[in-house]
Amino acid sequence: MTATYEQLVSILSTLHDAPADRFRPEATYAHLDVDSLTMVEISIHIERHLGVTVEDSELVPDLTLGATAELIDTRLAA
């Protein structure tokens, strides 16, 4: 996967206190049992660590981690 995906996994691993190999590109936030508060935290960490704004409202339960990385990459390229 991309460097962005790896950074996203690092963020999730830290927030969930879980090993990075638990996360897969096809996993959704619903599959990972990510609640709305954690969505806000993820959004904040993405902005801090990757320099791009992704609203927590964009991080919907059915969004995959791979699609999240693509969204971030699209914003970084703009």
C-alpha cells in the first residue's frame, strides 16, 4: 500500500492500542467498531500528521481504510 495508508494505519494502531497487522485496506470503520468519538480523533490526527483536512462526517462506517487513504492522497495532490 501507499505511504499514506501506512500512516493511517499507524494513527489507528495508536488510537486503538492494537498491532498494525490488525488493519487491512478492505476493513471498514464499522468492521473495526470505530465509534463517532474515535472518528473525530482520527480526523484530528489525519490533519495533524498528514496535513490534510478530512471531516469526521466523511469518515462513515462503510468507508474502507484503503478508500480513506485514497481520499487523503487526493487532497494532498490538490
